Amino acid sequence: MPAAGDPDRLHDVLVVGGGPSGSSCAYWLAEAGWDVALVEKKVFPREKTCGDGLTPRSVRQIADMGIEGALAGAHRYTGLRAHAFGKVLDLPWPEHPTFPSYGYVITRHDLDAIVNERAVKAGATVWQGTEAIEPILEDRGSPVGPGRLASCVGAVVQEKSTGATRSVRAKYVVVADGANSRFGRALGTARDRGQPMGMALRGYYTSPGHDQPFIESHLDIRDGDGEVVPGYGWIFPLGDGRVNVGVGLLSTDRRWKGVNTSTLMDHFVAGAPGEWELSPSTCLGPPTGGKLPMGLAVGPRVGATTLVVGDAAASINPFNGEGIAYGYETGRMAAAAVGEALCGDGAEALQRYEARLEDAYGLYFRVARAFIRVISRPELMRLCVGTGMRSESLMSWILRIMANLLRPDETGPAEAAYRALALIARMAPEGA
């Protein structure tokens, strides 16, 4: 681990947080030759609550960073097995000109260390076990609040092992400290409470199905009263004797805010298909979980010297709760914007980051938010999922939409269906 560093040094960029978005951003900036410092409060490898599934979007980013070979020992899978209302469909990942037709399941314990090390090898300076505890503001008299992100020029950081603090200064700061984002909130970020909030819980189990070629999603999970809830259960094989098992709840509706995810998890494990052999005796430890803001529900994301990325910006797909791919992608977008700023475009370049987010995800996330409002109503949830499970081709279209794998080079049924949904989403007010 590098030494504390020169307190008088002015870095080009400081990245706060070493997860997918932070390490991706640091890699792309360092690869371009910029002086990048990254602070991460944990020491890699470290545990991280996650479903551990890499979709084709994530694999594309991993490949572009030149480290897919490091995933050689991870479990490679070819599609999704969907369960709902007594029916089962095996849905291979679709062929796509930009993304591969496979994914991996690998723990974040292993994955995040690989990506962070890639950033180090590209030239980034990484201080692990070091937390950014307070932003250094460019103008301490400037207001911090809704609609305005404070102009940040560094951070006071603390080495966890010694308690020693020091200042790290930079021309630009990228906030990538996760869903809770204490650093982002100190700069003025806030969640739009009318937008989706995900709640998830996961644990590890031993299972004879640990090397299955499909990840498994159950679309009709139920509460203690047998009521279908707007969420899903998953079983993701890790290929090493273990499976990652979890439940996710996706809703903005008040009626679901009191649902206990631990109870949902217990019911899901008890009712899981017998071939997985899930039980208290095969459980490897208590489940862990948390809340995840989704659909870019956190803002503002741009300041005069600051960008917010990944989970800290709520860049999680409301359709399926996927966050890893969007962490890598937003980190890469931020790196491009900061690089342009460093080349002379200044704050104007940072504004392009927001435009890129809107181009990439704006309409798509709005469609997803509308979908969540629909499935929050049990009768519509049953109708939508029940109808889809009667047709493998229809569910394949739905998979392509929910995984954000629409093809830009054709107008197939999935693309046509999405465009119809997008038209409705454009016309309907968000609260409808």
C-alpha cells in the first residue's frame, strides 16, 4: 500500500471509493495518463453484499479494462432460468453486437479487488484502509443544498489503522462511496423519495447445483400471508460448491415499505426448488442486506469540480436491481468528462457527464420506474408475469428489455415493445 503521500501535492483527480464505479473511473483516468488518487475505507479483498452476478453489460466493461482473463476461475453462465406461477423458462442471453452472450458469477470479495488492482497497474495511487471523512470546499461560504453540489477540491482522509488524518487535494473530485454516500450528502446530494428504493437481502448456501449453466430468478415471491410482492428471489451458482441466494423488493408504493425482507428470505428459501437443497443446515452464515436507491434518484450529480457516480448517484437499474454494470459505465463516463475538463474545457466538460447519463439511461430508467409502479399492484403483477410466463418468446423479449440489451441495429419484437413503453412513459407524468 502506498505511503501517505505529499500533503502539498495537487492531484488531477481524487476518487472517493474503490468499488466498481470508483475503480473503473480511476482506471480510465490513469490509463489516459492523469494523476489519480483513490481512497477506499476498506482493505481489499473485502466482503460486499451483492448478488454477485455479472450480466453481459458488466462483462463488456471488464473486457474493455483488459481483465476478463482474471475471471477465468469464476463461474460462467449462459442465461436466466425464470420461475413464476408454476412455470419454468430457460432464457439464454440474446445475441448482441456490443455485448457478449454470457455472464459470470463471482463474489464482490474477489471481483472488486481485481478491478482495483487494475487501476493500480494503470498508474492510479490507491490508499486502502483510508476513509474520506470530510470534503474540502473551494468556497466555504458557498451554499450546499438542493439543486447545487458544493465545489470540492479534496478531502480530509483518515487512516483507519492509526487514526491519523491528513488532507488530499485535487483539481477534480469523483464521489463513488456507495449507496449511503456520506461524502456525497456532505456536498449536497439527496434522494428523491418519490423514486424507487430497492431493498435486498442475500446469503450463501452450499448446493449440488453450484455449477448450473443458468442463474435463477423467481418472479412470484410472497409475503407471510401468501401475497405476491413486487420483487424477486434469486439463486446464482458460484461454481465452487456455493450459491448466492437472495430476495429483492422493488417499489415506491407505501404498502410495501413495511415488508420484512428477512421474512421474505425465509419463505423463499423454504419454497425453493428441491434440487438446490437449500435449508438452515446448508446455510453458510446469516444473510446481509441493505437499501438501494435506483433510477438516478440521487442528485445533483455535477458540480463545478465534482461528479457523483455509481450507487452514490443511484445508477441502479430499477427493472432488475443491477448495479455493477452501471457502476462501471458511469465511472467510465465520469472519467471521460473529467479528462475533457483537465484538457481545458473545465466545468463545461463536467456538464457533459449529466448529458451522457441522460442519453444512456434517462428514458430507459423512466420506463423502468413506470414498470415498478405497475407491478406494485398485485393484480397487475400477476397479470403481467403470468402472461409472460406462457410464452418463451415473450419472456425473451422481456429479458432483453429488463437487462438493457436492446439491439440498436434492428427493430425486433423486444425493441418494438420497448418503444411502445417508452412512448407511454414520455406521455405519462412520473407520479401517474
